[in-house]
Amino acid sequence: MTSTKAKIIDYISYHGQARVYDLQKSLRISRVAIHKQLKRLLQEGLITRVGTPPMVFYKLNILSQMPIAKANQLPKYINQTIEANFLHITPDGKLLYGMRGFINWAQTYQKNKPLTALANEYTKTIENQKRQFSEQGWFDATLKLKESFKEVFVDRLLFQDIYSYKVFGRTKLAKLVMYAKQTGTQYLIDKISNMAKPVIEKIIKTYSIEAVAYIPPTVPRPLQFMDEFASQLNIPLPEIKLVKVMPGDIPIPQKTLSNLNERIINAKDTIYLQNIAEPSYANILLIDDVVGSGASFNETARKLKGIKIGYKNIVAFALVGNIKGYDVIREI
């Protein structure tokens, strides 16, 4: 490490933070030289940058101190599994993918467990779950509907991924969806759309889908996830317009209800067709972000089949869903 870089690291380490102005004043180095070294330190992952001009601070990157060497000792297939599937979102909003996220999560929440044991357990969890997915890349949860409802109007219920794993919490896709909905971050919505589009296109081809419909949101937000998601997907098929109309004084998100019958009532009395004179289609695709009980899908399918829309097959697709129960999915 050059003398200038070492001085910058020492200064930030001692003070906990630094601005270019602070470094220039203390180290008596030109702004050009400081910016040059800061750029290198950022590229090497030794420091992080926080804020926007004119208030930009530099801090030591604690993630650079992680025991990556231990991770490199793991079998290749375990490293590959974690790199492909794991995402940790830190309390201060950093998205840490793959092994870096896994190590940070383990150090934060699983301090008493060896990294190797956790990595093995995670890999086995992923492998066991993937065995339940179809060759096309989705999880078929149709049986869940049949076990939950006396009358089932959805012919197929498909998830792109499940909601969470025991010990390891929400899946990568579930985390992205949760924060995309809560924050309205366009970057996250774009990323989710890119992940989902190939799967949805395959579903459309497999089930000869003729039209699509999106389950409308309940909670008003400045940027509605489903609207942006639909726009990014840009599916070249007719869209059946559904609307959410709350008969009461306040909007009640279905995912806040803990009773299955309450969820059925909520879905039955709030989702309507915007145009009752929609054309008749044999096979349609209903799309939602997250499935809890499946009541919204089932009650919407009931209405559509009642007017001969989707009279052959109604396929319901969600980005993520819970295969055991439904009350865990409330924070989205």
C-alpha cells in the first residue's frame, strides 16, 4: 500500500469517517491525489462512500474484513449455490449478494455456528427445495389451494420461488419483492421483472395463455409495484383490467388478516372487473406479487369463470408464495 493510501486508511480508521476536505487539510495532499487514492480504495473494497455531493463521507468497509478465505475453502458447488441464491439486505440498505452476503448474515445472526456448517445446511436446503420445482422452473402449489378451499376455481397455482426457508429466512426473490414494494425503488422492480419475465413467457407458451390480468394492490403508494411490474413485463397479450374497490371506510390489506374466511370475504368483496363486457378467453393468466392463502386468486377466478373468461384454464402465477400456511406473509 502506498504511503498516501496508508495515510488515508489510518485517518479514516482513527476518526471513523472522512471527507475530501478533512483529508486535504490534515494530510496536506492535493485534492487530485486524494481523489485518485480514494478511487483506488473504493475499487479494492477497502472503503465505502456514503452521501451525495457536497456531503460525501468515506468509511472503512467492514465487509472487506470478512473471512473470505474460509469461504474459499468450501467445495466449489457450495460456493456456486450460495453465489446464485443468497441475498442479505443490511439494516442500512446494502444489498449483499452471494458469499459476501452470506458471511455478513452469518456473522450478524448466527455467531455461534461455524460458517462451514451453515454453508452446508444452506446448500442442502436449496437442493431439497429445488427438487420440488418443475423442469420449467416454477413450483406448482395447486394442491395447496385444494387443501385450503372447498371450491377451487384456479386450475393451476404456480410460484417462481417460495417465500422463506427455515433458519435462513426469506429467499432472495422474496427480499427483493418486499423492499421493492416498501420503497418503490425502480432499480429493484426492474431487476425483479428481468428475473420473472422468462418464467412468465414459458408459462404463457406452456398453457396457451390468451390474456393476462394483474391482481390490483390495496395499499395506495406513490409508485405501485404491480403497475410498474406489468409495464416492465410488457406482455404482448390482451389485458383484463381488474380494480380494487374497498366497500368500507379504510383499505384492509388481505395479508393483514389472520383468518382464512376473512381473507375470502376480503377478496370476494373488493376485486372487480373494470369492464364487465370483456371478451371471452379459454386460457388466462392471473399475476400477483405474493401469494398467502390464495384467496385473491381463487375469488377472482370465480368471478371470471362466472362470465366465461378463462372457461378452460385459469393459471395463477405469483413471484413468491408460502407452501405451508399463509399467515407468515404479512410484512409485504
